[in-house]
Amino acid sequence: MTNRHTKLGLSDQEVLDIYKTMLLARKVDERMWLLNRSGKIPFVISCQGQEAAQVGASFALNKEMDYVAPYYRDLGVVLSFGMTARDIMLSAFAKAEDPNSGGRQMPGHFGQKKNRIITGSSPVTTQVPHAVGFALAAKMEKKDFVSFVTLGEGSSNQGDFHEGLNFAGVHNLPVITMVENNQYAISVPFHKQIASKNVSVRSVSYGMEGVTVDGNDPLAVYEAVRDARVRAIGGEGGTLIEAVSYRFTAHSSDDDDNYREKEEVEKAKKQDAIVLFANYLREEKILTVELDKEFNAEINSIVNDATEYAEEAPYPLPEDTLKYVYED
């Protein structure tokens, strides 16, 4: 009997790679919280609970051609697209080698030209018009790449979201927009943010496909993004995907997370996508106990190396502040 991932065209090795990337994102994130609480790094904005959507989506894209415009929580996306644990830690420690900004920007503001990660700005949702611009370039230059942009469901209420998707719809652009609905826009729950039954129904207004998927299932997200990419490359325009999950941590390391009941968070953690996906891989006899231990040991080593490297790396020089701001 054919299993789910084989039906989707994914090999056993590819689903193991999805699992490993999800696990790496989680362990890097957990380490950053420890570093923050011990006073070594200033800020963390967490991906915990959303790794399945981020990594599942990324594996459906062409990492040699497509461009991604991640939002600040997208560790899983940027690790999938070629950023390393060292890159992430260099950013967290604000060191000179930080590939995103040379140590001059807050963590979570991703940008790396060589891996086609579009530089993000601090105001939320500004990445949507940026991604639409890249999609416009693809159409104008007749190139077969798509742009992929992510945001939280709270950000889907910003003007940039409407303007970007409206423009993409009018011009039939190859952009895939994935709203990571983690149930809270900082402290505001979903039902107090959005009157419609979900986010994806808004796609009708933009003349594009819309779909809501289980964000705790990387294979469901993979399928939705894969199909959206096929449509985009085929000239059928963009897609609005809503991946529903739950944010396990506070909004950020500076957030007093007293607006949620502890019972609600604990209930959500029982549906941890990393555990669920590991269970699926075990049922399919792809992931053994020994292999899982090997993965964990390997990833722990990577995270330890990244932490030590970044902590010892030099800070940027004061005179580097104006680099890339003014033309020489």
C-alpha cells in the first residue's frame, strides 16, 4: 500500500530531511531562549509550534530558483533555504559576521542574497509587497520562478497585505502567500481579529486560489504549496494558503504571556508537529529509535558549535554602522 509521502512524490530520504530540518529549527530556537534568559542575547522571537508549516512549505519550492520573503518567526524557512545554525546564532549575538545585517538589526530580520532570502523590514507585512514585486519581475522577465511570502494571521489585517495581494491578483503574478495562523496576534486571539471564518476565504477578493490546511502536518502544507507552485509557473497566478497551528511560546522574549491559559498551551503541545511527524515516520518504518538518537546527537552538536562560534566571534566595528547605508 502506497503511503502518504510517496503519493506526493517524496522519497523516504526527503521526509527524513524534512523531519531533521524541523528538529534543527526547534533546537536552535530552544537554545536561543536559554541564551536570552542567561543574559547573553537580547531578544528571541520563536518558531516553536510552527516548524511543520515552515519546513513543509519550503520543501515544495525550488531552492535553486524561487525567492522567499519570510516573516520574523520563520526559522524553518530560512534553514531550509540554506541559512546555517551559525548564521542564526551570529544574528542572535549581533556579531559582525551576521549575514542578515552585519549585527545591526534585531534577530528575526532575515535576508541573504546568495540563498534568495529577501531582506525583511521591522514593520510587519511589508514583506508582502516586496514578494509581489519579485513575482512581477518573474513575469516581466519571463522566468520560471515564484516568490513565497509568509506572515502571521494578525498581519493579514494590515494594508500591505491587501495592497500586495490585490496587485498580485490583478496582474496574475506567481506569488504564494502563506499565512501562518498561530491563533494569536501578540495578545489578541483569532476571533477578535478576523470576522470571516478563516483567512483563506479572503482569496476570493483577490481573484486567486485559497486554501486552509493543517499547519501541524508538513505533508499537507507541502501538497498545498506544491500545487500552488504548479499553478503559478503555469500562468494561473497566486495562491493564498492558511496554515493553522499554534504558537507554543510567548510572542517574543519580551512578551508577558499572561493572556493565555496554561491549559490551552499544554493542550496544543500535545499536538506537537515534530512528535506527530516522528510518529508517522516510525509507523512507516523510516525512522528507527537508533536513527532518531543519531539525528538528535548530530543536531545538538551543530547547535553547540553554532553557539560557541557566535559567542566568540567579533562584534562589528563602530565605523561599520554606515556600511551599505550611503553610497561610497
